[in-house]
Amino acid sequence: MNKLALTALEQRVATLEDIQAITELRSDYCFYADTGDWQKIGGLFTDDAGVDFGPFGVYNGKTEITEFFRDRIPQSMNFTMHMVHNPKIHVTGDTATGEWYFETPATTSANKGFWIAGKYMEEYVKVDGVWKFKNIVADWYYNTPYEMGWAKEGMIKIP
């Protein structure tokens, strides 16, 4: 194998490793959100990260994002099971973008079941060799009571 081909192969492998690391970042987020590990979820974000969680609000900076998960989520939800799929990840050096569909069966703190689904649109940055979230926007497709289903009720705000 000539040097040019080897360099191209090394770049392709590095990109695949970055995509895998970003996939694991998204997976860690889902597990930490569902298990209530708020300090660990905060560590997945850059210091100046931003999130837009639609009906749950907009939060800026790692501290505000961590406080959102620690203080707001337990007040409104007592069960979530994030499922993400169909990732589209594009890496450019130490930055990347991604899109993921999400589905989240959930139960409110009043024990009311909900169906939640949409798409995450994300920006990532590699900090000291570790991929972190720079920005997340959740585009909600539906958020509806379990008994109504997504076709009858559509998007409503979770209490």
C-alpha cells in the first residue's frame, strides 16, 4: 500500500472512530437522562453549550443544563426511556453535526403516561480528545397522552 493510500485509510478510520464516539456520547446521554445521573449528564456538554428542548425550555451553559435535568425533570417526569435511532453524523475535524430520531415513552410525576417523539439536531466539538455536545435542538413531532395516542391529540405541553 502506498503512502497516499495509507493516509486516506487512516483518515477514514479516524472518522469512523469519531462517529462511534459521538454515538456513544448520545447513548450515554440517554442512559443518564433515564437513570437520573445528572452530574454525569452535565459532563457530556461543553461549558458554553446550549439546548432547546421545545416545551421544556431553552438552557445555556453546562451549569444551567445540569440544573435543568436535576431540578426540572424530576418535578415533571418520574419515568423516561429514551430511544434514539437513524443517526446521521457528519465529522469535520474536531467538530461534527448529527441528527437522530427519538421516541420516549414517559410517565409524568402525576403518573400519566405520554408518547414523545421528534428529532434531535446536534452540534458536537472534540475537547481534549473527547466529544461533547455543543448544541442540541429537539424538534418535537408529538407529545401526547398515552391513552390518546399521537394521531388524535398531537402536540401538547407536559404538566
